[in-house]
Amino acid sequence: MSEDGYTEIHLPAAEQGRPLRFVIEGAYALLGKLKNAEEEE
């Protein structure tokens, strides 16, 4: 549902009662580290 420039989303983790964490700053660096970790495994 969207209204006044805002869009409501539903996150599966929230519906299962698990805590959610959001990256506000440094998301690009975090993504790079996550991708690099996948290649090392």
C-alpha cells in the first residue's frame, strides 16, 4: 500500500518474531565484505 510517497512493506522475519537489523551507513562496504566472505568458503 502506498500513500503520500511512503510504501508499506511486510518483512517475513518480523512476522516470525525475529529481530530486524537495518544498515543505515556503510551498506556498500558491508555488501562487499559479505560477497568476499562467500567467495572464501
